Amino acid sequence: MAYYVYILASRKDGAIYIGVTNDIVRRIYEHRIKAVPGFTSKYNITRLVWFEIYDDPISAISREKELKKWKRAWKMQLIETQNPQWDDLYESICT
């Protein structure tokens, strides 16, 4: 089973959210429809801008915790190395 660490953004230079899941399509969809009240629904954080895939939950959770401790500039640089335009990657993972 695959596990995903992901970053959502409201827009470039907007609010960002880091999460972990074992079903990225379902989880991002939940964020998009605001199925769960909280930070992402309050700040309209719905664009998938970055993700990594792991083979086990321990590694994914460790990476999520590591990224949450990073400075914002480091997170932005991480996103921009793979997604310089901050495009929404959700459609690309749905196919």
C-alpha cells in the first residue's frame, strides 16, 4: 500500500497545509468539498501543489512531521522545485 505526504495551498504565497494519507485522491477530494471543518476549509486550501509517495506509514508520518517543522521559505522552495507555477495537481492524480 502507498502512503502520501502532500501539501495543499490556497494560492501561490497563500496559506499551506501539510498532510498524510493512504488514499490521496479521496483525501484531496474531501479537502476540496470541505467535508471536514477545520483549517483547510476555513482558509479555502484546496490546491494540491506537491506530494511524495512512501511504502510504509511510519516513513510518511515521519516526513510529514519533519516538513511541518520547516520554515515557510523551505516549504515554498520544495514546492517550486517540482511545481514552479504552483499548478493544481489534483486532476493529474485522478487519471
